[in-house]
Amino acid sequence: MRTGVSYMGHHNPKHMRTDMAEMRALRLDDVFVCAQENDFLHLPGKVRFAPPIAREFGLRPIAIFWGALNLFGGGRSSQFLLENPAGFQVARDGGHRAAGCYVNPLCVRRLQEMVDVIAQAGYAGYFIDEPTPLDDCFCPSCRARYAEWFDGDLLAASPAQQSAFRRRCVINYVAQMADYCKANHPALETMCCLMPEDRVLWQEVAALPNLDNLGTDIYWTNEERDWQEAVPLIREMAELCRTTGKVHHEWIECWRMKAGKEPRIGEYGEIVVRERPDALYIWAWEGQIGMKESCEDPDRAWAEACRVLSHAKAEE
């Protein structure tokens, strides 16, 4: 079972080297470098130095565009949207929405340019993080795409028609990005995580021919839900990946953790290890300490995560 962790990182290679030495000590295989838009523009050390340092310590570097377009993940601060306001979403009433739209070709092209950068920098994979339906966007691109696909006006569409359109937009976006990678950078492993609440998308995304790796993130650690309820979801994803030839990964939550909930990381980790996905990943390195999304007790949370990682390797 491969193991890995998401990593917010640093622009200074000295600090990255220290962290990645610790990752090697944990016998990790993959490191997901969370590259924000500013890391491509103003703090390029993270993007540039991470691949050679990762490989120095036996890690496979994977790029995730964290917070890109103010859509994907945290750390949302999009320089691209500030300079390209045509990329913003538009509300039903014509008002401004603060995030970008992945239906807009302008936004997709910027993401593809970022893929070009990480491919040239030596990353082994590109991770499409939690694409989800944009239910409240009525920008010109969304309206034009709806007219093309459904021969109608998105503003007049029924809830069922809108839902079908939004789901198709997610699938099309993942396909666009995966297809671009394989056409231009075929060595990049294409990876995607779909949330449990987007389970209706799993089967069609799994069927995309240029997507290599698919998983989900059952982030119930702060809730009181019985972890046994997660088992059917893990097995459903495993079967989809098996039948479509995808690598199957699962994420375990180690961020925004409330104090006292940390043992649930280990409880869920035992279940995931027992289900034996191809890869088990932790979000995030050291409980995302020092960030807005940090665990309340990052040391205790990270200790639980490390026990899960050790267990996964012991089962090899």
C-alpha cells in the first residue's frame, strides 16, 4: 500500500529538505505539494525545488493546485481572477461571485498552463482536487455550454435539468484536464478525488480513459458517525477503480480537527488499512499546523496519523 501526505511546504529548500527527511523516516511514498497561484508567480521556490528534493528522499512529487481560482481547497487568493475578472462566476441575478468557473475556457487554459509548469519542473503526477458542481454560476460560459448541450436557457431550466447540467460540467472538466495531461505530458499520472457527497459522479469519472487514479475523502472525523458506515463507500470506490483499471486511493482527515476527536483518526485508519486501497493518504502534514485550517491540537492529531501510516506499512 502506497502512503503519502499533502504538504503546504515552503519556498525555501532548506525547510523542505528538513520536512522531507522526516517523510522518508515515515516511509512515505508520495508527497502532494499544495501549490497556490502565488507559488507560480511570487514564491516559485516551492514549485521549483520540491521535485528534486522529494526524489532525493525517495518520494514521488505530485502537484495539487490548492485554492486555484478560489475553488479548489483552502488558501483561496486568486491573482489570476484579480487580473482576469471575466473568469469569475456570475450569480443568477447577475451579481459577482468570488470564485472562478471551470466551465470558462479562460480559467481552464490557466490551469493547463500551470500543468505545463509542473510537468517541466519534474512532478510525477497532477491531482484534481474535489471538483464539485457549481450550482450557483450563471456566467456566459455556463449559459453558452447549457445552450450547446441542452438547446435551452440555463436561467429557465428546471432544477432537474440544472442538476444534470452541473454534473456533466464536472465530468467534462476532469476529462479536459486529464486529456490535456496525456496529450501534452503523458508521463504525468492523472489523479482525482471526488467527495462522498458527489457520489453520483463517481462512476462516470471513473470511466474517463485518461484518468489514472481515483479516490474519495470521507472526512467524518469531527462528526459522531459510525465509521462502519464508511465501509460501503470505500468498497464502492474500490470496485469502480477495479473495473475501470484505475488506481484506488483513500484520504484520511488530519486537519481542522477539534480537540478530543483525534482518536477517530486512528479508528478510521484501521478500517482503511483493512480495506487495502492501493494508496492511503493523509491531509495534511503535521495536522496543517500554523494555518487557518490547523487541527486544534496538531501534535496529537499528527501522532494518530503517524500511527496509521506505520500500520499501513506494517501490513505490506
